[in-house]
Amino acid sequence: MIISENVFVGISLHNKYFSKRNISTLLKYSYYWVNELLFLVADSLNRYNYMLKFRINEKTAVKKSHIEGEQVLNMLFKIISDNKITKPLITIKKWDEYVPFISDVQNNLEYLLKHNPMFRNDLTILSQKYLKDKIGLDYMDSDSIKISSKYIIEEMAISIYISEYTKYHCEIYPGEDIGLVNEIYSNKYGTNILNSILNNKLQERQYFSLKFE
């Protein structure tokens, strides 16, 4: 049971799970155990996927991501309107609305990547898995792994930032925890790593993998 009153959900572009039906179901369940719900549309994050899939430059990939992100935003607004949602209190934000605030967390994660061999190895393995399973690449050059790693680092930074620095301490997503966040919180890379990443008093971060069949 989720005990946090404030929850956030990252909406990935092209994730089939985030259908109108599943989002409507999530909103109905949220009525009973959530006061405030943040939907975060991960539009510009998807630029990395387009760069990898289509070998386009970052500027073009960002533009394409924003166009498709608008479609997701419109879908969310329509679902809320159609279901006449009055509770929980819903906020919808785009990815770039948080990016300006994550630089410290992101830089500290990149420092960890540079100086912690175990973290670097785990991130490389995760990046390769992402390239194979999500992007469909069999041949992975160093540039592809680097771009995939940037995707994961940015996604982790947003997740950690929102959990620790905003009122939304609980994250819901239909899958495993974001990147290597769980490993960081469980002190796999050292007992003081999380403190060094945050420079902040720790909140009661929660993560729930939630799916409606």
C-alpha cells in the first residue's frame, strides 16, 4: 500500500502501458490514497532514443520529441476532463520544466561514473541492455553506449531530484526502479554515495512498480 500522499508518474513516450485505459484506472485508484499526483511527460528525454534509432542530431531529436510530447499532454488533459477528476489534485509538467534544477544531482552522478569503477561497470551493462532491448541495436559502438548512458543518468537525476527536493516523494512506474537508483539507495557503491549526490537531508523516497492488467 502506498502511504505517501504525493505521488509522481513519469510518462514515457511510446510506452504502450500508458494507454487511456490504464491512466484512467490509475486515476480511479489514486482517488483513495493520493492527495496530489504529478504526471511528468518525458518528452525531451526521448531525444536520446531518436538520436540512437534514426542517427539524427540532438536539435532535430528534441524538436521531434516535443511534437510527440504535445500529443501525450493533450491525451492526459482529455482523460482528466472526460473522467471529471476532482481528486487527487493533478499537476502535469513537461520534462524540461525540471531539467534546470537537476544540474547538481546530474553532475554528481557523472562524477560517480568517472570515479567509481563498480558504478561505471553497472551503467555500461545497463546501457548495453537498453540498446539491445529498447532500441534494437545488435552492434553497439562507444558513441551509442555513451548516448544511452546519458539517457540513464538524466532519467536517474530527475527521479532523485523530484523524490528528494519536491513534495512528491513516491514514484510510480510500470517496471523496475529507474536506472541504478535502487543500487545507490541501498549503498551498493558506498555508504556515503547518496549523501554526496544529494548534499541534502534524505526524504522517505518510495518507489512502486504498479501495473494494471
